[in-house]
Amino acid sequence: MTGKENQYINEAFETNWVAPVGPNVDAFEEEFAKAVGVKAAVAVSSGTAAIHLALSLLDISKGDKVFCSTLTFVASANPVLYQGAEPVFIDSEPDSWNMSPAALKRAMQEAAIKEKLPKAVIVVNLYGQSSKMDEILKICDLYGVPIIEDAAESLGTTYKGKASGTLGRFGIYSFNGNKIITTSGGGMLVSDDVEAINQARFLASQARDPSPHYQHSVTGYNYRLSNLLAGVGRTQLQVLDDRVRTKRRLFDLYTHALSDIPGVNFMPELKDTRSNRWLTTLTVDETKTGVSVKQLLEAFQKENIEARHVWKPLHMQPLFRGASYYPHRENEHVAKQLFAEGICLPSGSGLTGEEQLRVIKCLRDALNRTISNRSYLILGKQEV
């Protein structure tokens, strides 16, 4: 928290606007739309709700297919199941760890031959890194398939000067407690299609018809963000740039201190993009380090340091057993390899220099190395 959230929260209490409607909700939507550069936004209860609304707006239903990134959290694909549709998973590629344009192209070509194109493509910008949106947009535009850009983890990231989440038909964001800014729980759906966002707002409010009594003609959802939490979001949005700088500084310290280790490689950053570096993630090649990811995670656990695997690909999850999946290339499964070799390091905005140094020391010790004088010097200089 920034320490200034109480201003808007107290105003909500004083004016008795505590329901999922009110001045903070309206202002948060307007301020957020302006911050990312879109025409309209609707504040909702979660990023998952935002995806669900986007699928509803695209009239996706039973029997339809939706192409999805496989290397992501399950929330990116669960709403496809809500609609009774079928997810088809697309592998990652090495340059961004995100959706492979090569795999997407093959999937589209096969779907076109079968005359069963997907109704949408959900592209996830993993760990704050943008996907190769130019290539993906070109493929989807060729077949007339709309894109839902899942920017739950990439608020503050830019792709060729444009905000992540604003390049597809719809963009979604998450304000969960672990995101770069938070409302405790919440999300946002954005688009330049103002009419569609107005319809999303209607659906998110139980789809109540304009009538003097309660009348409903279509299925609606209880997805609106509360006025209290929207007040938190307004304050958090004001420090977004500071949060991005903090996250990038954490990433820089990790790379300075650890990039000399053979077999350790950090998540890359695409040319002409600026990642928010929401999480610092790296891969560890056991053939070069002699240490497995499992051993490293155990070493962190012994030191009471929380580190994690990268996301387990969705096509490997029991929930989606039997779902179609397209690898990056024949016999090259990038997401599976990233899951086997990837680790997420502690990356909270409040992480201190001392805590980060402890993480670095633990990792180097686990690899039977000591922190070099060079690393200490760099850390000290950056901390000053």
C-alpha cells in the first residue's frame, strides 16, 4: 500500500458509497482508460471476470474453439470452459516465453482447412513480458479472429510505444494482491469499442433491463468492483510508474549478480518493448549447473525464501487432458522446457536490498559458488 489509500476509502464511507457503484468506480475507470490509452474501461471483480465478459461479448458458446497461450495461470482459460467452449493450447517461443506465432499460424491453417476457425485468441503477456503482437495480430487479422489480450501480469509494460493490453479487440488486467498494483481483488476490461464496454458494464451488473421493476432478458453476472476497492485502485494507479521502476531495478540487481553463472539465463525482453518485470524469472540448465530446479527450490525453502516453478503449461494439466495443443515446432516444446527449468524469484515491490542479497547468496551457495566481489560492488552501488 502507498499509505494514501485511506483518502478515497474514507470519502466512500463518509458519502455512504460502499456498493459496486459510486464516484470511485467511475473515476477509476476513466483514469485507467486514460493511463493505458483506450477509449473505455469497466472495473470488475477480477481479471478472470474480465476475460469471461470478453468471451460473452464475442458470443462464444458451446461448440466454439478458443486458442489460448499454454504457459499461463489457469484463470486465462477457465472462462472458456464457463462458456462451454473448447480451449486449444498454443506453445510458447524462446524470445518472449509467450505465444509462438509459428505454432499459432499452423493452428490457424489447420482450422481454416477444417472450416472451424476459433472464435477468439487469448494471448497472455507472461510475467510482464509482451508477446510478439505484430506477428500475432497479422495472423489473426488474416483470418478475421479477434484477440483478447491477457495483460493481467503486464500493466505498465509497453510494446512499440503502446500499452500492453491495448493491442487486441479487448484487453484485461488483474488487481489481485500479488499484481504490480492492487485493489485487494479486482480487474479491468478495456477496449476502444465503447459500445462493447457499455454492454460489458450491463452484463457485469446482473443484466438488469431499463425498467421500473426488476426485469432480465439475458444472463448477467455479479462482476462489478466495489466503490471502496476502486478507491484503493485510484491511489495505486498513481504510483504505477514507480512500481515499474522498482520491479525493473530488482531485475537488474538479480541479473548483475547472477548472470555470470553458466547455465543460468533470465527471461529476455523483446526489442522495442519495456517489460514491467512483474516477476524476475530465470531458467537453470541442469546439464551445465549440475543442480536441478527441485534442488534449488529445496535450498530456498530451507532458508525460508519463497521461490516457485514457472506456470505448469495448461495442456499438461489434468483439467485439460485431451485438449488440442500445437508445439512451437515439431519436437520442440518450449513451454514444457520452461516449466522444467524455470524458477520465479522473490520480486515484491517491498523487497529490501538485504533480502534480495540473501536470495542471491542462497542461489549461488546452492550452485556451490560464492558471491563474487563484483556482485557485491554492483549491489552496493545500485542500492545507494
